[in-house]
Amino acid sequence: MSGNVRIELPQARKDSHLRSGGPAITVRNLDKSYDDNHVLDDLSFDFERGKVYVIMGPSGCGKSTLLRQMIGAEHPDAGEVLIDGIDIHSNSRRLRDEARRKFGVLFQSSALLNGLTVAENVALPIQRHTDLPQSTIDLMVKLKLELVGMGNALDKYPYEISGGMKKRAGLARAIALDPAIVFYDEPSAGLDPVMIGVIDKLIKDPTSKLGITSVVITHEMPSIFRIADEVLMLWNGRFVFRGTPEALRNSTDPLVRQFLKGDPEGPIGAPRQLSELSERLIGPSARDARSATP
């Protein structure tokens, strides 16, 4: 027999595809508060198909809160989140489940179950959301782990592998159902620069080759400029910047400039209690001393 052999692998679920013809993600008038802390303030935006969107901003600005609203882990106080036109917070469980099958999530901690092997962790969403035979699930798991360079770790447990390997295993699980959208929560946290580059490539390649929409929460500046098609900066519950990495680099906005340079002085400011502690321990800064001199 001659010629190439083509193997057709089963799709996990057809309803994991985007079918509405509209944006992959639509957020309208989203509000969220915790007691007196207004974290998200009337946010509205669309994320189109097949792009990498990076959401950045200072710690405590609401990035993780926004992520939890988008994946349906928390209910907003007002507004809506549509995944392929479906309300992720719908009162209908059928609609919520349909929306959730369209995305995967790579959590900051990878969130692997220590009592299961790497392969068993990746198999979980396929077993839960499909009726595929175990032999097919095993093949899909092997392919996903090979895709992230973890094909030799199927039988290892999470406590037996490194932090970078856990991230890659978590990514394999996030894409196990061939989702149209993948959310990444601080995917580079705790990794060395080389492994950060590996994770960046694993984010960028499926987006460009498979048309996946990727939403990445990160502080990692080199990663932002490597992977992003669009960057959004969150501050005080609103987006103060949205544009390309090049526009970000050239922005003259004081908030953006301070964040990019990591300058402790500026409109973002250090926490007041930290400034007061510093002054008690080492006295006023040179700048403050000069301004106080008559």
C-alpha cells in the first residue's frame, strides 16, 4: 500500500465549536463588588475568534475577578457574559453546560488532582462530557499530551513532576475537548524564563494553527509582546488601554508607562501603608526631603 495514511480522530463534541457567527466572547455592562469594594465597573467588550487577548494590570485591579465572571465561576452583580452568544450565567443548566463545553481553563496552580495520573487528569473532561469509548479517550489523551511535550509522563502523578510539567499537563487537560476558547490564569507564574517561552509557544501555536480564541491573564511583559494580538489593561474596574502590543509599547498614558517600566512612583502608587512603613523605618525619601526644605 502506498501514499499517505490519514487518521480521522473523533471530535469530542460538536457543540464545543463556535456556531453563532458573532464574537467568541461578549461582555456587556459587567459589574461586581465585594462589600464596599467595587471591583468591576460597567465593563463591555467583545473578543473575536482566533486571537490572543492579554489582560494585564496591577495586582488587585480585578483581573482574576473578571476571569471568574467569564468562566461562570461567580455571578456578576449586573451585566452578562456570552460565550458564542450563550449566557454563561443562564438560569438554564443545559445552556450553561453548552457554553462551558466551548472553553477550557488553565488555572494558575494547574489544579491537577494528586490522586490521579497525568493521563487520568487529562481524561476527566472527556469522560464527563462525552460517551466515547475508553480506547478513543486514551488515544485523545495521548495526542493532547504529545502536543504539549508530555507524552512520556502519562503514568506519572502530579507530585512527581515539575511545576513547568504541571502547567503543560494542565494545558493538555484544558484543550482535551478541542475547545474553541481557552482561558489562561497567570500561565507563567513560578516558571523560569525558558519554560515561560515554552508555555508562550504552546499558547500561540494553537491560536494561529487551530483558530482558538485565547484569553491570557498575565504580568509577564516579555510574554505579552510575544503572544498578544490585543492587550487590555485593567485599572479601577475599567479598561484604560486596549490595543496592539506595538500601541502598548508606544503609549504615552502615565498609567501604562508606569506599569510597563515597573516604576514605584506614579499614578498607580504603592500601597499607602507600605509608604508609611518605609518612612517610619528609613525616613522620608530624598525627593520628599527636598520638597520639605524651605
